[in-house]
Amino acid sequence: MSRRATYFQSIDDLRANDAQIYYYDETWSNLGDEKRSIWLGDRLRKNDGKGKRLAISAMINNHGVDTDTIDIFVCDEDHTMNSSYFIEWLRKAAEHLRRQYCDSTRICIVLDNAR
């Protein structure tokens, strides 16, 4: 069976058994991306759109983003999350999800295959 078919069969099995399925998602943004210019009282402040690069991670399920799992951090010059930081964030997110549900509830966290 192909990996894709195996994945969808596993997701179907989890859904059939009332498991809570969460998907990990991440995105990137520059601190100055929000607006190029804004009014501050009686003057206009210009923004060049540059700034520190931010990484944003969260767990998402069919009800939307779990806001308690959102993590925003400033990236290094390579714009990467290191494995230690990611594993610690994942541990905290998993602990949060476990506290939300009783011990007998199955929780599945789906990660993409980034390397």
C-alpha cells in the first residue's frame, strides 16, 4: 500500500475511534510586514516592511487553531527553528492537549515530513 493510502487509512481509523486529531502548522513573517504606514495622532509613521523574522507555530484541528499552542519566536540569521526548540515546544503543546482531554482520549498530532 502506498504511503498516501496508509496515511488516509490511519486518519480514517482515528476518526472512527473518536480520536482528537491535531495538525502542526508553521508560517513565517517579518516583524514589519503588517503595514507600510500608519497614523499616529497627527503624523504618519512610515515603515520599510523590514524587521526581525518571526516563526509562528500552532496546533490546528477541525475547530480551528488551539490558541494555547501558538508559539512565536524570533529566528536566527538562517531563519530556522532548531530541533531542541521544536521538541520542547512539541512537548509543551502535547502536555496542554493531554490536560484538555481525559486520559483515555486518543490524541494524534500530525506533522509534515519536513527534514
